[in-house]
Amino acid sequence: MDQLIISASAVPPLAGQAVEMCEHKGTGHPDSICDGIADAASQALCRAYLTHYGAIAHHNVDKALLVGGQAQPRFGVGILLAPARLILCGRATPLPAPHQVEQLLERAVRAYLATQLRAPSELFRIEVAVRSGSPNLQQVFARATATANDTSFGVGYAPLSPLEQAVLLLADALRAPSFRAAFPAAGDDFKIMGRRVGKQIGMTVALAFIDRHLANGEAYRQVKQAVRAHLQGQLEPDCTIQLNVLDHEPMRDVADGFLTVTGTSAEHGDDGQVGRGNRVNGLITPNRTMSLEAAAGKNPIAHVGKLYNVLAQRMAAAVHAALGAGADVEVQLLSDIGAPVNQPRLVHIALRQPLPLTPAVQALVRQVVASQLDALPALTDDIVAGKVRLF
């Protein structure tokens, strides 16, 4: 690497901030749907390239747009009036058979939707528009050492704050198979907005409900009340939680609540786009250092917009583990296009800990950084295998 800067401060990153906010968008949120199909497409391309060429070829399928459909929810049974459009576009190295890339990507998108959402397949009309990439970007894959195909940066930090941990805990509870089994009326589309004022934490949750599981407004109210009690039980007793605050009670009409036919607002009233949702740690954190890169859909060999954001998170966690629980760590990684991805232009490790920045501490940090950079090939393998959270 060109430069490794280690800075230190005794002030924790959120110290003195009386207010903290943190957000998570669930799997069925239109933005998360776009992130999910984009990275499912990238993983499918990686596997195909490895099969046909023995190596991952140039691609970036990180542009996806969801144009919401139309539906008419009704208690007991609703109808889908018009499908949502899912448009996936980007650049990819061709495969041997004509049109094989487009066909491969459509299958990958449909498989992702089938495994991740309970919405009927007819909700989505899929359009794939992928072309070959520019020669100067393709040639970075021909080099013996993987080189960055962008000048960009990635950031990460560790550990999570109590608010961030609480938001992710609630997200895991809403995705859990046991929750879905207990509350079949709960859809896949949810959003959690967490807030901390002083030491008091509160949550506002929006959760789509599925009409066919609810006979009337009273059934909606009872299920909503039971869901709220269940979610409250996942949190500390002094943490407050609100659920579907736009609802009008008593609920006399379907418009008085978050009622859907399919369990996602993609059916009516909301659109989606790659990169507008969670960062690679699963959170949207305006009080933290944060990249606006869309990691989903980018290739895992050369695109630092994906690699460096995931690597920065892993590096921060590794430095934190090495230094002990008292240390807060922020990592910033900067690339130069055309330079080896394992040799960043700049690595900045910001430590906020009560201990001084001794030579021993600096040596330990350097060792961790070097180890994480050496492990980049394994990181790529994990991303291709779908083992890495990207949104």
C-alpha cells in the first residue's frame, strides 16, 4: 500500500452526540429487492464465468430499477391489477452462446425472488438489458494481479452502537422463520427506523400485512397488536416501539392500514433502486462515516466499490478484536484505478480508545491490515458463494 495512516483520539465516535439515528430496510422493501436481484445476477455471472473460462470475467450489473405495480387489497382476498417492472442493466462479458447472459440473469433474478419473497411470481415483469463493457475496463481482468476498475473509497467501523445492534436484532426477528410461521399475515416488506435521544432508544417500524390472512379491520388490529408485543419482547424493556404509525383506528377501510395483496409495497405505491438502501453492514447510519457506493451487483474481483466497503468492515472488526473491547475503530480505504486492489492508495485507521497509540499498538494494527489485504482472494470467494452481507 502507498500510505497507512493510524490516527488516535480518546473521544469515542458518537460521544457528545445527543441524538443518533439508524435505519434498516427489509428484504421485501423495493430498494432491497433491487439490491438483492443485482447481486444474485453478479453471483450467477461469476459461477458461469468460472465454468466457461476458469476465471471471473469483467461485469457490473449494479443498476436495477423497480417500477411499482398496482393492486387492489381487500380483506380476505385482493387482486393484482398490474405487475411491477424489474429492470436490470449493466455490463458483462459475453458467454459462449448468443443471448446466454440475458437468459442466465433472468433465471437468477427469478430464483432470487422465489427464495426470498413470498409474493406471487406474477407480481414482477423482468427486463434484462446488459451489454459488453468498455475495452479499457475489460483489460484490467487480463492482468496477472487484480487491479481496481475505479478510483473510489470504502469505509467501515466497529463495534456497532447499542442502537445499531438493536435495529439489526429487530430486523433478524422480523425475518425469522419462526416469526413468519407465527404471523402469516406479516409481509416481507418492512422498514425499521431507530432513534436514540440521550440514552433512550425508540423504534418506529413499518410492516406490510397480507390481506388474504385478515378477515376484517378488527383482525388487522389484533394481529398488529400481537406483532408489536412480540417485537417489544425482543428489545430492552425501556425501549419503545411504534408499529405502522400511519394506520387509522378504528380501521374501517383497507386504506386505513398498511394492507397489501403480496406483502410488499412494490405492488402499489413504492418504487425501488439499487444503492438507496442498507450499506454493507445492513444499516443506514447518518451519524457514522458512510459510503454511498452501491455494493450489490458490482464484480467481486476488481470493483473497489464492493470490495473495499466489505473489506473495511472486516478490517475494522479485526482491529477491534485485536485491540480489545475498549477500542472503537474506523477504517477508510482509497483506491487508484489500475492499481492492484491489494495495494490501496491510502489506508486510514482511526482509533478511539483510552489507551495511547504506542509503537506496539501501531505494529499490531499494521499486522492486521496486512493480513486483511492478503486475504482479499478469500473475500472474493465468500462474496461469490453468497456468504457476505451486502445490503
